Amino acid sequence: MQFIDQSEIEVEAGFGGDGLVAWRREKYVPAGGPAGGNGGRGGSVFLVAVENLQTLLDFQYARRFEAENGGRGGSNNRTGADGGDRIIKVPVGTTVYDATTGEMLVDLVEPEQTFCVARGGKGGLGNKHFLSNSNRAPEYALPGQPGGKRTLRLELKLLAEVGIIGLPNAGKSTLISSVSAARPKVADYPFTTLIPNLGVVRKPNGDGTVFADIPGLIEGAHEGTGLGHDFLRHIERTRLLLHLIDATAEDPIANYQIIQQELQAYGRGLPERPQIIALNKSDAVDDEILDTLASELSLLTQVPIFQISAVAQTGLDSLLQKIWQSLDQLTQEEADRELLSPRIEY
């Protein structure tokens, strides 16, 4: 599947229908007076978030979306038909920006969440509207107003509670395939993962937690180097980061620092995001060397270091248990903050 997480589209709401100049023409009504109806409202353009879309691929082929124009006012004071609205379906997790100003318009993070991005134009007034004591026979009507028109930038950010990060070949895809039903491509060369992979991992109570395997970051990713620049945005929505380090690398400590520096340079709250650190491929490293690495990392990070092997599936139970505990703690902290936040009563 081709993964498209950015796109630009044009939307245009419908014109309002023109008002009508018309007169009553009835037998035995010598002075029928004005009877021109108002024009109908132009259709609006709405975005709606749906769960059955995973990418913005559809917008690579269709980039312009228009709503219907309103109908012209009719005789006998009949209002013109309203134009049909245009509904555009986007994946849950889509952030919408005005491409001209850069302003964020909406973050569509809930299924069926709907947002109007272009409002339809109002219908023009018919000559009946202008009837007054001083103007018994108005011979003019107003045209319909144009609908809103704008260029939008759509960005898809994955919705996952746990984001797995690390340098290429750290074993992220292997790990997600070991703990979930996801089957990403795995190979022994860098940049095997070219798109983010999602996997649902079951908690002991049966609830599912979404893990995201983020494509490998490299030094300079925040400046556009490698693949990581395009996918750093997907980490923004995660509540917890699982930093995977290749224990067989030449300098695992330096590799850890590279990723931390990239998160720091990217900003947007990522440096403060809670992290769990795991040394992967422990089955391929001497125990003494592994313990030394874990001790050095623990001193550097002030957190426990897990030693796992995604291939041999060792150490995964304790790692997952720590992840569940951390997520529960974050949930409790969020609930506490909500209780302590001041409430404004009207």
C-alpha cells in the first residue's frame, strides 16, 4: 500500500442563486404586485473523518472539490432550491491547514467529526423582498453571493498510544511483528520500513493498544535528511515513546544520543514525551558487554534499561508490563489534571 500523509486540495462552495424580478399575473387581481422569490443557498464543503481510510492517497488524483450552486428564485414568491453540500471523507487523524496563511483550521481526531471548510453563498433577494409603502413596484433583485473558496493542506498524523523509534535496523519492525498481528517488511538493510506500520497489542484485560513503528530516523532528520523528517509528525500524537537501540551497533550510546538530539531539534513537545528504552538484539551480544551498555545508558538516562530480543522474543513480557504501567500512570495523571483544572460556571 502506498502511504500518502500530506496533500493539498482546493475547495469551493456553491454560489447562492440569484433573486428574481417577477409580478403576480392573476385574473381579477389588477395590481398583483412583486412576486419574485429569493435565490437558494449555495452548497457548503465539509470534511468528515472516517475510520475506513488509512492514507490521503485519494487526494493525489482528485484535488478540486466543488459544491452545487443554489437555484434561482422562482415566481409566485418561490425560493430557489439550495445547492447540495459536498462531503469529503478523510482519515481520522487528519490535520487541516489553510495553505495560504498556514493557519490550522481543525484537527479531526474523532470518527465522524465534521468541519465546514467552505460556506455556501447566500441566495440573492427577489423583488418581493423590497416591497414597501414607498416602493410598491420594485423592479430589481439581488444576485447570489459567491461561496467560500480556499486551498487546504491536509496532514495525516497517525493515532497511536505507543510510538517505536530508533535508528534504521534497530529492530522496530521485528518488534511490532512479535507483539502484534502486524506483518511489516523486515530485512537486514537500512530503511526497510518506508511507511509507518500500525499494530494492535492486546493488554492482559483484553483491551487493544495501538503501536506505531515509525520509519528510521537518522542524524539531521529534523532538517529533512533521510526518511525521518516526513514521519516525525506521526510521533506527535503518541502518549509514550519506546526507544529501541541496536545492542550490536558499533556505538549504541551514540545512537541513543542521535535520536534524542533529533527529538530536541524537532521540538513540539517530543523531548518531554515519556520514554521507555530497550536494548534490542540481546541474544547476539555477550552478557557482560550487554550489562555494561545497560549500566551506561541507565546512568545517562536515569531510567531502567530493558534488554530484549525481538527475534528470540525474550524480555518482551517485562517490557510490555512496563508499557502498560506507564500508560495507566499517564491516564491517571491526565484525570488528575482535569479534576484540578478550574471550572468556569456561567
